Amino acid sequence: MNSYGVLTPLFDHVTLFVRDLSRSRAFYQQALEPLGVRIVQSSQGPLGFVTDDRGDFWIKEGAPSGGPVHIAFGAPSSAAVDAFHATALRAGGIDNGPPGLRPHYHPGYYAAFVLDPDGNNVEAVFHDRP
């Protein structure tokens, strides 16, 4: 919590460079929709994906700066994780781990993984903690 009494997230925003902006836009727009994410446009060029209460995720056309990365998006439920996985596959993603519990992380860790058009490992995760 900052001095104004506002909870500050660990990350304010993340920008990912992609090889083909229109292909990646289509993938992320479809894949993230089940997580309550909407698309926004920046006057500076990047394309953003946001929710009302979490940080921003931006994609910008350009050469990726390194090897594939892992990005995990929070999901509001296990059903949203399931919908993310199915939608991401229909949007051209490659399965990298079907929806299910991952108890080696913690007992309520429910996640699914897909590879995006640039080979990045994209995860949706729901933390079910009783």
C-alpha cells in the first residue's frame, strides 16, 4: 500500500515485442476475452489489453528481444481458465498444458498453458484457496 492508501501492484504494465502485430492482436484479443480483458490503443503505437483492476499488457511489433517468455494472466475462476485454453487454441495457439490442477505449485493452483504465435508460453491461472 502506498502513502495514499492505494494498493500498488507488483507490475504496472508489461510490453511484449511480437513479429506480426495483426496476428498477435487476433490471438490475444480472443484468448484473453474469457479473462475479462478488453483491448485499448495507445497513441504511441503499442496495442494494450487491460482490465479495470489489474496492470496493462501491451504488444508492439518488432523483433523479440530474446527467447520465448512466460506470461501468466490471473483468471477469476477455473471455468475461465478452461475457456481461455479452448479459445486460445481456436485462435491459433498451440497447447502447452491442458487445464488442470498443478498441486506441485500449491493445492489450489489451476492453470492452462498455450504457446502464442511467437512461441511465448502464455498461462491463465486461478488460485483456489479455501
